[in-house]
Amino acid sequence: MPSEGRSAEFEGRTVEEAIEEGLRALGLSRDQVEVEVLRPGSRGFLGLRGENARVRLVEIVRQEPEAPAAPAPSAAAPVEEAEEAAEGAPEEEEFAPSGAAITPEEAAVAQELLEGLLQHLGLRATVERRFLPPDPDQGEGGLILDIRGRDLSVLIGRQGEALRALQYILRLMVSHRLKRWVNLVVDVEGYKERRQVLLEQLAHRMAERVVLSGRPVALEPMPPNERRIVHLALRDHPQVVTESIGQGDRRRVTIRLREPQSPEKTP
């Protein structure tokens, strides 16, 4: 009969993440532990004021020797493959582009909806809007809604997580109201533009370091849209290549030297 062995408590943004963290720490597979959910956790509104999930893992010690169980297939593999492909694709396109540029009247609707969300959050802020030039690939323009005010860091969150959630919800609301997808970007005090410039500068600095030292460099963990900025910044670099490694919140970009090409053989 099985009996209890080691036990420990772990936290994560979701119950599954907390369990995975515990399994990695204990070096066990899912069928070797009993799971007790101490706190299911919550994301809060737009990811704000959320609470982490907490679980207790108890190791199951079997008295009779058994053949080691094959590790459970990781659900992360297909997710990581899909995420890798998504890093080269536009972010958060949940609706098919209509091919038509957004009109001033539609822009006003989007601005009104965003201002309503901010009021619901109890934030005193203004929304400035400006139009994006037509995209060369999709042939349509877009709209940037830039939130201005004081003490708005809560809308950005860790690595822009809250801002991405706000943009996603607003896109759903606008698309529902207009009955079509529109190219819409939500920013806070120009955060996204500044962040993109900083990431591009960082990418080129780290590429120079790799070229000089000959050793690969791993950047800090980043969300998919920020890893995509780094990939695109160094896509045409003649001496280095980039790739994403790791899983979940620990996924990061590494920069390394290109493999030397084999010299062509002369006849």
C-alpha cells in the first residue's frame, strides 16, 4: 500500500503552474504525488490585484517495488511549438482583418469604450488617439490609443502584462461593437514605443558582445511579443542568430554566432 513521504507547498499564477513548479522542485512526476489545493488563486480584473494559487504536494511512497513509471507527456511541448511560431506573427489577432482602414467615427467609438473601462477602474486619465499609416502587408491603417495621466503603472504591470490584457479586452469590445476586426493598439504614456526601442538597442548590444566573445548570451525572460521584437531586430544580422529557449514565464531569447558555412568544393 502507498504511504506518505515528502510534502511541500508551492505557489503559481494558476493551480497547474503551482503543481508544475512543485513537481520540478521535488523531481517527481504527476502520478507520484497527491495534490491538495490550498488556494485556487484569482487573476483579478484585467490581471490586476490577482492572487497566486497555492497547493500542497505529498509524495506517494509505495511499499512494493514497481517498474519506474514513464514520465507523463508534457503538455508544454505543443504549446511551446505554437508559441515559437507565433513570435513571427502579428500579436493577438483574434479576428480576420477586414482590409478597410478604421474611420474617425470608429476611432471615436474605440476611444469612448476605453475611457469607460478606465472610469470603471477608478482611474483619472485621458486618452489620446492617433492613426497608424497603412500596413504594407495588410494594406490597412490602424489606431493607437495612448492613455495619459498620473500613477498609471498599474495599467502596465509586470513586463506589460496588464497592458496586454487591457488591449485584448478592448479589441474584443470594439470588434463586437463594429462587427469587424480593427487594427487597434493600446499604450500608456508611450510605454510600448519606448520599450521597443530599448529592446532593439539591447538586442544589438548583446549581438556585439556575442561577436566579440564568441560565447552565446541569454536575455532575461520575456513575453512572446517582446521576444518577437528581439528576433526581428537581429533577423538580418550577418553574424548571429536568435532562438527562444525555456518554458512558460522562463522562456527567453538566446543570441549565438551563426554556424560557419562549409566551403564549396571546387571540381
